[in-house]
Amino acid sequence: MTLLLKNVRLETGYLVDQSFVTATETKIVDVLIEDGKFIEIAPNIESSDAVVVDAKNQLLVPSFKEMHTHIDKTYFGGEWKAPTLATEGIFSRLKEEATLLPEQLDVAEERAHAMVRHYIKNGHTHIRTHVNVDPQIETKHMEIAKRVLESYQDQITYEIVAFPQHGVLRNGPEFLTILEEALQMGATHIGGVDPALVDRNSREVLKATFQLAEKYDVAIDIHLHERNTLGEFEIGQILAEIEQRSFNKEVTLSHAFAFADLPQQSLDKLIDQMATHNVGVTTTVPIGSGPITIPVKYMYDRGIKVSFGHDSLIDHWSPFGSGNMIRKLNQFIQRFGYIDEWHIGQSLKYATGGLTPLNDAGEKQWPKVGDTANALLVDAVSSAHLIARQCPISKVISKGNIIHDEEIELKGEFR
């Protein structure tokens, strides 16, 4: 397919007063897309065989990546139901899942479809989902998640984490056979959750996790909710396992609340080790009791790949997920007090896999000819405007195809 976007707004640089960025410069151009790639960007392009779309001066930005969600266990698409109080912490949720997830199997596929469609509508062209593998449902959720995601493979890319939510070793040696079956079904990652808390045997859990990752050549994404020194110990164990094995696949720490409350010296030591081994972090930018919001920009500036996710839309864990990445970015800038054009606009990278139209110095870096055409048309005049005013999306483009198109009232800079 050839797609010609006319009258597109692209960011071209920053306006600076003394040393402060005061605004983002843009220009109106045409953008030609063919075979899923940007092939020409110029003031005026003509093409006889292209589908022509008038962008009407809307801003083009990179599409979003949802890097942490659970499409397999959700209330989304069903009736409203608030979570119950977790009187025993994470173990309350594990007890609930033992009965709840088998009961939801009949609606799990339908609700997973609803979640994926919602993510697409909200500008996502990539989804990483954690999928429960546990003694009750075994690999049934893997079957459902694979079937659902494969039906959208012409619209999005995706990753599937085989996620032993209920622990690895505490379920007996036979559970490892079930986990292996999930990996054989096509998981791209193996997961885990709080090995020191759930299994009470961090070293052996991590040993088994890395062994399976090596055996099936998959990456790792582990949930860590443990705080302070216990969280520090857990992260240190993971880093030691990586170093000992010279493990070279991607490793991601999800949540990693410990980074929010460690002393500076301990924090810096862990960050430097993680940067050395290319270990990334995914966060939902949580706001709650106690220090649980990790220092996103500080970690990124010291070499850590930080990405955003929603975890859920609504399920038995939380009622707050939106699937709206623009809202998530807005929550982030408010949480850290970013009010200026530069800080707000550069925050876009946490939602796009590191892409921003302008680099830190204000040099144009996206889109370039040859880049994959995953993009959004938004009624905004800059990335900062998009995030601060939560401007709407009119078109979602994935691999050069429009996969969502919505009529919106255009207000431009007055939104």
C-alpha cells in the first residue's frame, strides 16, 4: 500500500531564549509511505497511485508501545466490578485467581479482544502481555492470548511473557513441566514475581528461570514489588545471575519499587550495574502510599532503558488502568513537576520505545526516510502540547496502514 499524508506537521527544532527552550518549531510537509516505510518527506509530493489523506496540519508522532499488560485476565469488556481488599497482600490475589481465572475462561478471549482493540484505538502498535501460567489454568491462557494476538498480526507487533504468577518452585517440580509447555508454545519471554517473597527461595527460582530462558532462547521480564533492601537484594541476585552466565538476551525488571526508596549510593550502584548489562525497567508510574514511583528520568539519563505500561485496564488487582498512554504521560509529568516544553516533549520516549521527533539537543531525528511507518496523527502542535493538554488521536498508522481512524474536532494550538 502507498499512503500519502498531505499537510502534516513535523517538529523541526526548539526555540531557545538564552539557555531555555521556550517552544517547538514545526513545519507543514507531505509524507509518502510505501511498503510500510517512510520513503519521502518534502514540501509537496504528488503520487498517482497513493491513498491520499489530508492531515489538516495535525502533528505526526511515533506510535506507542504498551510494555506491560495482562490481556488474559481482565474485567474489561464486562460489567463493573471493583477489586476486594488484599488483606494478605499478593497472596490474597493468588487465592482469588485459583478460582476466578477458571471461572473467567469462557469470557477471557472476548475480553482480550476488547483490550487489544482499545489499545489500538489509543495509539499502540506494539503490546507486551504477561500471560498467566499456573497450576489451575496451566497453559489455557497461553492458548487464548496467542489466538487473540495472532488475529491482529497485520495491525500490531507483540510479545508474550509466560508468567508464573503463583510462583515457580512452591507449586512442586511438576509445575516446571507446565511452564516449559508454555515456552514451547511460542512465548518470547519468561517471567516471574517476587521470588524472595512468593517462593522464599530467590536463588533457586532465578537459577530455574535463567536456565529455561537459555534453553528456549527467550528474554526475561520479572515483576519486582519488593521494596528497599529486600528489593535491592533481589535485583542484585538477578544481576549476579546475568554476569555469571554471560546472559545476553533482554532482561526487564517490571515495577522495581526498590528504586524509589533506596539510599543514593545503593541506587547508583545498582543503576550502573544494570546499565552495564543492558537491563531495562518498565513502570506504570504508580502513585500511592509510600515511595513507589521510581526516578524515571534519573535512571534513563544514567543509561537505563525505561518504558511505560498500564499493567491492566481493570481486573481483580486494580480498577485504575486506562490504556490511554497520553494520559499516562500526563500523569508522569505531573508527578515529577515537569511544566516546560523540553521536559514534557522529551518524555514521549518512555511511551514509544525511545523515539522522539527531536533529540535532546533539538535536532530532528524522526521520521527519517527508511524508518518503519508506525505513527499517530494528533491534534497538537508539539509533543509537549500533546502530553500536557492530552490532545486526541485521529489516525493510528501501523506499518504504513491506517488501523484506526476517528473523526475529531480540530482545534490545533487552541486545544
